[in-house]
Amino acid sequence: MAIQSNADKATGFLAMCTAGQVRQAYDTYVADDFRHHNAYFPEDRESLLRGMEESARVEPDKSFTAKQVIESGDRVAVLSHVRRGNVGIGIAVVHILRFENGRIVEMWDIGQQIPADSPNRLGMF
């Protein structure tokens, strides 16, 4: 079995969560003492896990495409395109994940809705 890089683990975690495999993603990639900086949930592991499970239940048709992944030391940054199919919205999301001993121990995320008629021909990706 090949050893996964932290970049592969980060994108695997995010893809699994988006696909509704939240608990399996946490069991596979996230440390027990994980903490996060999402302003909408308490900072502990279980609160965000439950929030992500609820999101997957309410919106089972989301999709995730990693556009850029940057790994440096114990950090991985992932710029991704998340599509919320039930409401027809695309979002550019940046996740920054910190690793210890091969597991995700901390995460930051920020997102911006992709405008339907941006004057920027290059787009957000």
C-alpha cells in the first residue's frame, strides 16, 4: 500500500465529506483532538462532524473538485469548487488543514459564492 501525502489526505477528507461519507472521513483522517475555526459551530471535533453530516443529509447532491492543492510542512491548502446542486450555487472554498502524525488536527475554511456574471474572464479558478 502506497503512503498517502498530506495533500492526498486533505483532498480525500474533503471529497468524502462532500460525498456524504462524513463519519468515515473523520475516522480515516481526523485526530481525536481535532479543532477547527468555522464560525458557525463550536470548535470541537464532534460539533463540526455532526454539522457536516447534517449538511450532507440536507444536500446529498453537492460536488467537490479540488482546483489547487499546496502542501508546505505540516499545512495543506486546498482551493476547491463546491457545487450546491439543489440551489444551483457554485462556491470557491479554501481549506487550510494542519497535520500531526499523519492526521488532521486543525482546519480553517473560507468560501465565496461564484457570481453568475463576473466581468473577470479568468474566473475564480
